[in-house]
Amino acid sequence: MTVAGLSHNTLVVAAGVSAVGFAAGVVGSLCVLRKRALVGDAAAHATLVGVALAFLATGRRDLPALLVGGFASALAGLGTLVLIRRFTRTRDDAATAIVIGVGFGAGIALVSGIPAWGYPDSAGLETFLLGHTAALTARDAAVLAAVAGLALVVVVATLKESTLVAFDAAFAAASGWPVTAIDCLIVGLVAAMVVAGLPAVGAVLVTALVVIPPVTARAWTDRVPTMLALAGFIGVAAALVGVAVSASWPGLATGPLVVIAAAVCFAVSFLAAPGRGWIARRLEAATVAREWDRGLAVDACRTLAGGDEAGAFTVADVLEATCGERIGGRRPARTAWETLVRTGLVAPAAGTAGRWRLTAEGAAEADRRRRGVEHWLRLFDQDPDEARAMATFDRINRPPQRGGHDA
């Protein structure tokens, strides 16, 4: 039986992996906002120990039982990470590396040793390293979807509190919110999604499913609900693409293809996202540089005119003065001068050949910029930290707002 050319098994795999991908993107968004991305990696590499111990305890390769074991060992690994951070002088990155290395090493030792010890039905445990979606049954997919759905319900129910802690834990604590409990909840959700992703992409790659979709979504929006939804849909898209490509080329594993598809989404966002994308940032930087050069050219005109609106100056004098105030050659200065001419800030001086003067609009622009620069100089003198946090080249070209620090 096929639907639209897809086998029943492919549809089952697509449903299970898509559910995990959506929930992983949503839960991972809270993890990324809380700056706990590597926590998922530590949990993922600790899951193999629990999977192996769950098999030893039950003697069967029953997916729900193995996932429960993986979840317990993931929480144990995260607990160990907290203890190392709290009771030793080990840095966070070193503590995370210790948990990842020891947990993964112990898991590999158990998973590879169980078949050699003669346990029946132990073949296939190693597939939890990179995932093995082809072995998913409809029951397994239903279990993964149930775990994903439960995680989504918890996220929706605690979204306000989790968002507050993610952005300002100190304010949340001062307001009486149980920051430690909310942190534990976020970490527990991440552990649950890491475990749910084991059959899809494996312990090695599952962290990418939790981290890449949220990072990709963050480039497109500043709103938390929008980011969560977008990260979920990116996770679904990556899952469907990975399953479709794997179904078309059976020799390719689904898990790595899912991660590659998510990475392609990230690459597109890195380049093309509005505001935060590389292209948008380059265009914004070019615009700011042009505005800065334009402001320098206006300043030069005002200085050369001696503060008199009727004062005249030559183009060569303006170019020389502008180049002396910036790093670069004469071409940016020439472009800035052409902008002044085009926008009507300068005009030919009457009765003189080859000399120019500021128009009324140009003089007003020069005055606004002078006031803005003076304002920023005062602000840098009075409160350097605030000034550095607020200052941008384009703001310096603007006059200060009444009653505020913006210029």
C-alpha cells in the first residue's frame, strides 16, 4: 500500500520524525535563549548508558523502556554536570566536556560489550549512535509523538515564566519566581527531546536537532512565540526533507540527512535573514558608512565657509578636508560630495566660478550634526558605558532628542 508513491513505513517514519523535529525546535528555543545549548549535548552523550542499562534490566529491545532508561541517564548526566560546577573549581566548558566524554565512553563500552557477553536480542543497540529510522514501527512513532506532544503542552503552559527566566533570571528571582525550578524544567524538557530524538538522528547528532532550528529561527524574528513556532516548522521541514531524500536513496541514513537539511536552513538564514543576515548587515554597514561620510562632508563645508552660510569653498577643499577625517581614499569623499549636490545641501556660489556654498537646508543639517556630536561628547564624558552601548555612527548624525540621550 502506498500513498502518493510513499510506502507505509516511510509515512510512519515521516510522522514520528516530524513530531520530534517540531517539539525539538520549540523546546530548543528556550534552551538557546537561556544560553544552555551545550546542556543538550551533555544529555545526549549520557543517554547511551541508560539505553544499555535499560536493556540489561529488561532483556528486550522495547523502545519505550529504552527511552525511559536514556532519559534517566540523561538526567543523571545533567545532575553530575551541576555537581561538578557547584562543588569544584572546574569551568563550565571543562565540566561539560567531562560529562560528555565520560558518559559517551561508558555508553559505548556497554553498547559494544553487551553482544559479546552473549545477551540475546542485543543486536541493533549500536543504532542509537546515529539513529535508525527504518526500524521505527507505528507504535514507536506514536510513542515519539506522545513525548513530543507532552513537551509542547508543558512549554505552552510555562511559556511566560520560562521566557522571563531566559531573558533576565535576576529580575525573575527578585520578583519571586522559582528560577531554579524553571531552569530544571527547561533542562528536563531538553533531556526529554534529546531522548525522543535518539531513534531519529542518534546520540551523536541529536543536539543539532535541538539547537540548529532555534538558532535559524532567531535570525528572522525578535518575538519569542514567533521564534518558537518558526523553529518548530524548521524542524519539521528538516525532518521531512531528510526522510524524503533517504527514501529516494536508500543507502543514505535519515538522521544525518535531517541534520544536513537543518544546516542548509541555517545557511540560508545566515545569508538572507532580514536585519541579522550577512547580506542585510553588509547593506546596513554600507548605508551607515555613507551617512557618516555625508556628515563629515557637511562638517567640512561648514568649517570651510567659516560658519557663514554665504561663505564659499571649492570642491577640492571639501574633498581634502573630508579625506583627512576618515580612513580611506578620495572616492568615498567624492561620493559624499555628490550626495550633497544631489540632495540640495550645497549649491554653486553666485558670482564665482568653481566655488560652492551651503544652502539653508545644508546649514541646518550641519547645525543638527554639530549639536548631535556635542551631545555624544558630553554623554561619553558623563557616562562612558552607556554611551558605548548606545552609540552608532548613524545616531551621531542626528540631533539629540529632548529629554533623552538619543542623538
